[in-house]
Amino acid sequence: MTEIVEQASVPLLAVTAAVGAIVLLFALLCNVLRRDKQKEQTIDSDKTRTQESLGNDKSSASKKVKPTATKVVKKAAYVPFSHPWLSCTLKGHSSRIVSLDFSPNGKYLLTASEDRALMLWSVKEFQQKDHKYLRGNVDLDSATQVAFSPDSRAFVASLSNENAIRIFRLVKKEDGSHNVTITGAVTFSKKHKTDIIGVGIASSGRFIMSCSGDTTIIIWDLKGEVLSTIDTRQMSNSCGKVSPCGRFVASSGFTPDVKVWEVVFDKTGAFKEVKRAFELKGHSAAVYHFSFNMDARRMASVSKDGTWKFWDTDVRYEMGQDPKLLSTGSVSFQGPSLIALSPDGLTAAVGNNTSIAFWDTESGKEQEVMQDVHPEPMTCLSFDISGHYLVSSGGKHVMVLHNVVGFKATIAELEEKLKSASGPGMKERLKSQLSITRETLETILTSSNGHTESK
């Protein structure tokens, strides 16, 4: 019996041990799983605290660091130009004026702007308060350069997009109102490879000139046929013009000279040739711009070398004579400049950016400097046919200035002529001219409040 009991207890102990082992293993497993879960919760909690900490840091940083206030620099408002010599301001264009020209009959000023508009102004209204204008438009394009025909009934213009030449006519209306319309007539075929920078019509009406920014000048007949093509050999052209006398075409550019050619026709009026006439040599750097007086016996040039020069071009160039340098002036302006010579050659004006300086060509002395004439860089500078006015464009407006320097120079010249005049008839004419000029100058100066005498 005892043996049976002992035999039966052995399996019971084994079973009990096995169950205890299983329970112990299960407990250990649960403990391990519980620790892993706590560890994950701890890691998640740390991540949360880290993110909150970073968020707080960012929030704190955003609170502590204030953005630097950007100072808005306001552009100074343009103060309308005022000067005792200012006759009037012509307003009408809505965009930058790029070219202008006076009619040979002295009655009109033509202006062209980037707004496609062509405007015709009356010179006789320059001293009035109101300034009417006749407007025309360039169809699907805009004019970049304009020049009147000799009869003042038409003008030639270069086109911006097409880069070609077009002739416009001024046609009187049939309603008897004396008003005219501006009508495009003929467009020449495109020949220039780069932008046209200058146009002109000979006073004889025999040819039209166009000059482009490379080294090309083209001489056309009035029907648009090419008579001659000139290579200026100046690397690039900066200015191209026809002389008011109608004999010459000239150009300046990268080289330190101005080259002048004569356009020759035979006795029957047929085109013959273009031949080199003379050169203005004396500058040491590129010539920005130049100007003729009315009969082309005088010229003026302005250069990158900081000088402007006044020349006697009344020479026998066929015999090899060179133009004579009459005077030189130092220009205080920096950068590209414009120069205009009065029809009588007594006054030169140099324009640069927004400033204009007047010079007496006989003495070579600077007489007056005007600052901030325009709100934008100057595009055009020209005397009218009478020499009484100097006009300049910059931005949307044209400034019309009295040529006070010219009036004073004319008075001095008439006084000298009167001293050597022979015969009562000559003296009376000179006295009359002198009296009229003095009265005109006095009217200009006395009607200008606050005028101070020029230098």
C-alpha cells in the first residue's frame, strides 16, 4: 500500500512542478511586456515634452525677437521747374517724348512720344498761358525720330517697331477751319539692321537721310529709293544729321571726331555722289552729339572727354583746308550730353541728364546753368528757327526757354557793327534792330519775377 502511494505521488509532484513553472514563466512574460509598454510610454512622453519645449522655445523666440521694421524711402516729389528764363511748359503727351523738330517756316513745333502720339504746337503761343496742339497717331507703332520737310507741309519719321522710314503729310481740312490732319503717306522698305537714331530732309528737298546705331547712313530719294549707303567706320554711331543748308550729312560716334560728307547732285538735279567733305578733329574721346548753325558755317560738338568745342567750318575743304577750332569749354556734366547751336551761331546750349548750361560762343564763357529742368533724363535739345527760344524734352513735357544769352550776344554784335557802319541808311537799320532787341530782352527780364543777372 505504501509503495502504491509513493508511486502515485511522484506524477502529482511532477504535474505540480510543471504547472508552477508555467505560471512562473507567464508571470515573467507579463512583467517583460509591462516594462516594454512603460518604456514606450516614457519615450512618447519624452517626445511630447521635447516638442512642447521646442514649441515653447519658438514661441518664446518669436516673442523676444521683433522683426526689424523696413524703412520705406519715399522718392522725393518732383518740384515743377521754375526759372526767370522759362517761357512756358508744353503739356499733352502721356509718355516720354523722344523727338522734336521745328518747321522751316518757324510756325510749328512737332513732338513725338512713346504714347504713339504726334503733336503739332504753335510757336506764336509760346508766350501765352494756354497751348493748344493738333494730335495725330502712328498706326500700330510709334515714332522715334522726326524731321520736317522744307515746305513745312510734311515730315519724315522713323518707326520704333518696324524700324523703317515713313512720310507723314499735314493736310488742311476742307471745312474752312484752317485746321490740319496728320496722315501717314508712304512707308519706305526696311533697310537698317539696327535702330534708327537720326533722320533728316535736305532743305533742297532732294534727299532724305537716315542714320542707325551701327555704322550706317542711308541717303534716299523722296520716293524711298536708296541713292547711297555710307559706312561711317566709327564702330558705332551716336548722332546723325542733315545740315540746315541741305548740302551735308554728318555723324559722330565711338571715335573722337565728327565726319561730314557732301551729297552732290548735277546741274539737272540728278544724284551724282556722296563724297567726304571734312572732319572735326580735336576731341580725345567719343563725340556724343553735334550741331550745325543755319548756314553750316559753324558747328559745335560735345564729347566724353568733358569738353565742348566751337568750330569754323567755312573752309575750302576741296583744297584740303580743315575746320578751325574757335573755342573750347569744359563741361562739368558726367555722361552722354546733347548740344544745340543757335541759328546765328552766337549761343550754344549743353544738356545733360536734367541740367542745361548756356554758353556764349564768342567768349567761350558759361553764362547760365539750370538744374532739375526735367524729372527724367533729357532726350532732345534744340533752338527754334529765330533763335529766340531753346526747347528741351525730358519725360512727358517740353520746356520752352528764352535765349537770353543770344539776345545779349546780338546786342553786343549790333553795337560793334554800329561803330563801324558807314552811311546813314545802314546806321538807321542797325539802330532800329538794336532798339527792338533791347526792348525784347527788357520785356523778358522785367516780366520774370526774381530774375538775377546771369554770369
